[in-house]
Amino acid sequence: MTLIDSKDEDSNWSETLDLWSRVVNWGHYLTSESQLRSQIKTLLVYMWNEKDWLKTQHPSRSKEIKKYVSNSKYICVLADLANTVKHRNLTTPHARQQAKPNTTAVSHLEETQKGAYIS
């Protein structure tokens, strides 16, 4: 069994899309709440890790990719949620660094830190 197919540059993205399909169609797959929670956490980490894949595939554009990611409040929320999943707490929130107070990104982040979405 091959865990990572380094010759197929789309293999990780295909897995991410498959997981996305399972999450958004959870009713069709008869997913339990604990399975859905696990799939959402995995999906958050997969999606955030795509940034690293892009930087590896396009090293000459690494700074541009980092700047784009840092300037997107939605990607920053994704980063904060993924890092909360991975590390159980958030020491350096991405969303607060670039978002204005009372924006949707900050309110989502605050709910996450309260444990409303990640448990």
C-alpha cells in the first residue's frame, strides 16, 4: 500500500475533496455526530495544509502565497480552527492579526476558543 503517491500531485487534493463531499452530504452517508465532528476536524487541517503544498509546488511564489493567505480573513479563520484542532489551543491567532474588531472572522474565532465548534 502506498500512503503518499508523490507522482500524483492531485492525490492530496482529491482526498480533501472527497472528505468535503462526505461532510456536506453527511445525511446521505448516515454519518454519526462523532464521525462528522472528526471529519470536520480532519477537513480543516487538510485545507490549511494546502497552503504548504502550494508553497512547495511554487517556491518562487512563496511570499505571494503567504501574503494572500494572511490577507484573507476567511483563510485566517480556517488557519485558527485547524491550529486549534491540532494543538488544542491557539497561541497566535491569524484572524485577530488582520481582522477589524467585531468582524465575522473574529466572532467565529471567539466562538471556537469557547469550545462551541471544537470539542
